[in-house]
Amino acid sequence: MDMTELQIHLEAFLQALAAGVLVGGLYGLMCVGLAMIFGIMRVINFAQGDFMMLGMYVTYYFFILLGGHWLAGSVLGPYVSVLLAVPVMFAVGYLAHRLLISRVTGRRGTALDGDGHYAQLVLTLGIALILQNGGMMLFGPQLVSLRTPLSSSAWEIGPLWGDYVSVFANKGRTVAALISVAAIVVLGALIARSRLGKALRASADNPIAASYMGIDVNRSYRIAFALGTCVTALAGGLLATNFPFHPFVGLEYVIIMYAGVVLGGIGSIFGAFWGGMVIGLVQQLSSLVLPTQLQNAAIFVFFLLIVMLRPQGLFGRVSERT
């Protein structure tokens, strides 16, 4: 292998690595939303990907119908629309829990004995089907996107070796990844330092003891579900600025969300973020040796290896048995 060929392979590897980090940041954010719901409420939410799809369309219509160009111009308008969609999706998640999810979780779920989890599965699957088919009826089957001038331009990093090896970072994906990291930092501070965060953690650790201490566990669950919904919707809105989407796009990402949560370690919010980051890296790096159609296969091969070698996940703790 001569020097020129080595430089070509190195550049391809660094380019895939950079793309994996940027895409992984978005995957990590969507995984964190699911981790909040699964970690705090112990609810397997099949509708999480479809809530993300709804967040994409809310972002899209904020930008198109409410004057995204007028608010901040064609560059920042989509990101302003993403931020406007977050409180809307928080309200959607809050109402979904209050009207539906609360019927099969908390004390009501406990009253269902062993059938409680089955009711949760059936209910969230029903919500997913309603959102998918309702989205098809309202929005249509065509692909839509929320492109910005940043989506078609890139920053050049380098040359890193000689005059040839450079890495190009897509500006739109870079901005989306930075927003994802900022959202994770804010969410982590909220969970770790605020009174609300302490109530959420107490409700997750021991809901009965938390209720004896005066914490409204059902309210904590509603807020956790709403936060998980709007965080995943935020990731969806950021994805919409770089990738086209349709009403069934949630199916493409919900499996990635669960894989990221399990990889990171069930119950760990930051572990879920790093689990999503690992998935993004594996997906992009596998493109160096595999066709695009097999990228998801590479993800799940890696997932199965981790589950076999470290069942608690990359950042989970081994449970202690007495």
C-alpha cells in the first residue's frame, strides 16, 4: 500500500468517524427521552418513535405556517421552530399520560397484577398505530424535509496529514449535535440538582417510600413521560433539518432507541446518550466495509455481542444479590 492509498483510507475512516459522532449525538438525545420513560416509569413505550414523528411535523408546520423565515431567517428559522415545538410536545406527552398511560401505570397498574405490563404494551402499541395512520391521513405519504443552507455546506478540518487528508463536518449536523449536547447538559442538571429531579429519582427508586415522603408519584410520572416525549421530539426536530421524513419514520428509529437504552445500561440517562452515540459510530464506520443496506445489521450484531459479554450494558451496574 503506497502513501497515497493510505491517505485515502485514513481520510475515509476519519470522515466516517466524524459523521458517526454527529449522527450519534442525535441518536443519543432520542435515546435519553426513552430512557426517562423506561427508567422512571418502567413502561415499554412502543409509541416513542411516533411521538418523535409528531415532533418532526410540529416543527415542520411551525416553520412553514408560522413564518420560520420571518422569525429568524432561513438559517436559524428551523432551529427556532424546533424550540417552539418542544413545549407543544411536552403538553402532548403530559396529556397522553394523564388521559391514557396513567390508566395502566402507577397504582392503577399495580392493581392489574401480572397483567399490568400487557396492558401497557397493548396501549402504547395502539397509540403508535393511531399516530402512524392518523399522520398518514393528515400529512400524506410523501417525504418532506426541513432543509437549511447549513444542510448543504460543510466546514473543512485540516489538512491533518500532508496536503490531502481533511475531514468535512456538515454544518447542519454539527449544529444539531451541539444542540443535542446542550440539551443533555440542561436535562442532567435538572435531574441532578433541582427539586423536581429529586422527586423524579425518588419516584423511580421507590415509589411507595416517595409517596410516604409527600411526593406526588403520579405527577412525577406525568412529568417524566412529558419530558421523555419532548426530549425525543427535540431530537426528531433536529433530525428533520438533515433528513427527510414521513408518517412511518418512527418505525425506523424506535428499535435504535431501545438498542441505545439497553447498550448504555437500563436506568442510566447518560448511559442512554452514550449508547446512542455508539450506535451512530457503528452505523457510520460499518459503511467503510459494508453496503448501506447492511448498516442496521451491523448495529444489531454489535448489540448482540454487548448483550452476551456485558448484559448490564456499557455503563450499567451489576445488580447485587443478597
